[in-house]
Amino acid sequence: MRAAAPHRTERAPAGLPVDVAGSAYRGGMRILHTSDWHIGRTFHGHSTLDALRGVLESLTAQVRDHDVDVVIVAGDVFDSATPAAGCYTLLSDTLRSLAETGAQVIVTSGNHDSAARLGFQAGLLRDGIHVLTDPAGVDRPITVADAHGPVHFYGIPYLEPALLRSVWPGVRSQAQVVGRAMDLVRADHAERGGRAVAIAHCFAAGVEPTPHLERDIQQGGLDVVPLSTFAGVDYMALGHIHGRQQLAPHIRYAGAPLHYSFGEGDKPRGSWLVELDAAGLADVTWLALPVPRRLVTLRGPFAEVLAAATADDAAAWVSVEYTDDVPERDPLRRLQERFPFCAKVVHLPAVQRQDDGRSYAQRVRAARSDVELVEAFLAHVRAGEGMTDAERDVLREVLDERARVEVLA
């Protein structure tokens, strides 16, 4: 258990010695690396606040159970620059609970956050909670000590190149501003000595983005940062990618604690438990978090998907990709009768028909008969599928009957 006398922390001015007292209960230091909470994000129109609260309560329990010394939240704390009141409540409750475990909490801003809104109350927060959102402070670490001496935590908030060109002349890309920040970190660390951990929110080279979530390599303007940029620290805690990834033993993404898209459905949720010893990085362990409701993607003909419904599927978030040639009527409502949490339905015909390049209006103008007009309409609303032979026979009977009525009239 944690010793009665806690370690001290401080944020020291650049270049000055650091006065810290060590924690005697264990030889090394334990760090929990999490990121991308995205408080306030919806899941296909459904609020995620309650689910996220439960997951963050589990994360707090892990911090307590594993005697964690420092919790790192590597950006995208909120999902938007203007979060609702309930989002602030969840963040405040979580930070308070984490601090009550005895751990130090270090939070940086991401590209989804408003650095001003996230950081405005940093000076008012209780001891043990540090919110780092100022680019001018990247070389002024939060310092925590263990039995082996100081560990310096450098928080690099999301850096917008356009806003920093006047401060750091010549920077034009995310890679350049993160590189400049890391140069400042290395220079300060060289003067202080000890061990160093850095935190950044960026797209590092070698990551595998989540389909339809981190939009290729330019999500939110975050271009690729070379791994060499992160040299010189004992551990690099990254945020932005929603699935856990290890780019090097000391360079990792923790991912998001909650699933926010069906593209993330196969990615585990959790955080990294990082252990430092006297020499630096000693061990990294994955701590899994509970999944409040699993995500399932079902694919096949519409009738078969409905017939194959199981109790497990009925309790999950469900995305259906049905492969019938013709679109179904009111598919979401019908699916939700079997899958109450069906959140997404997509028509993906097994056979993709070639588009002739003509617009619907052009097809209508080219129709030379009522049959061709109906054919053009059905092909437009049924993904290229025109009339079947049976439908064509029915249409001809209707048209013939209309013609007879007109003659008799």
C-alpha cells in the first residue's frame, strides 16, 4: 500500500534545480497512460456520458489497485471546443476521484479540445492535478520523485502550426512544431538530468488509423510526425489514435477508453501501466477496461440477418450491412424490432452495377414510353436495379387497362 508520506511534486522554472522528496513505498514509479476520453461525443445519436462515467470509474479503481503514482491523459479530453455542462461535471468528478487515490494527474489538450476552456481553471485545481495547455510551457516539466530520484513529465499540448509561426519561425507543419517542442524538452532535460516522460497529441509515423475515424494521415490537420522526433525520453505517451498501438517499446498510444465507432469494435479498450526503475523504462503492462456494450457488425441478406439474431446480438450495438440487390423499406425500424440497439444500417448490394454516368433527369428525358419511365425511376431508387420480369408484366397489364378505359371514355 501507499506510504503515509506522499511524494512531492512541483513545476520548476527552466534551468533551475528541482527540490523533491522521494516516495519510499516502492523502488520505482508507476504511470498510467490513458488518452482520448472525448467527453461529450455521441454514438450514432446516443449519449455516451453514462457509459464513459462507468468506464472512468473502473480506470480510477485500477489506479488505486495498482498504486499508480502518476496518471497521464494525453489529449482530447473533451470531444468539442464547446462542451456541455454535463461534460465538465464528468471531468471534474473523474479528476477529483483520481487525485483522491494519491496519484498525480497530468492532463494535456488535444486537437478536439479548446486549450483555453480546458486550461482556464488550471490554477484553481486542487493539489495533484495539472492541466498543461500552454505551448510556452513545454520545457517546464511537472517533476515527481521516487526512490531513484526525479522523473520529469513534459506536457506538449496540441500545437497548431499557424498559431506558432510568430513564436517559432519557420514551422509550417505538425511534424515541425512537435519537433521544435521536443528539442526544447531535450534541452531542458539535459540540464536537469534524471528520467523524462513526454506527452504529445499527434499522428506518429507507423500507426494504423481506424477506418472512418482518423481520416487517413490528415485527421484534423495532424500530419505524420517521424518516430525519431521522440528520441531522448524514457517514455513517450501519445494521444490521438483510438486503438492501442506500440510504435517502439517506449512510444505508445493507449487509445480511447470507450468505443466511439463501429470501426473500433475489434480494438481492446484500456490503458498502459508503465513502470520506471533507476535506469528508465522497466516494464509496460496493458490494463483492460470493461466494455459497457459490445459492438457487432452483421453482414448478409436482410432476411438472413433477421433470422440469425441471437440474444447476445440483441444486447449489443449493431451495425447491419445488408447485401440484397434491392433496398428494403424502413430497414432501421424493422431491424430495431430484433436488435434494440441497432444504430446503423447500410445497403451494400453483393453485385455492384456499373453506373452509366447519366443523371436521373437525363434518364427521364430519354424515356420513350411509360415502361421506360418507370424503369428509370426504379433503377434510380433501387441502386441500379430495374424492373423484374414479373413487375414488367404487372405494369403492362396496368397500362393496357388504362388504355382500354381511355378508349371507352
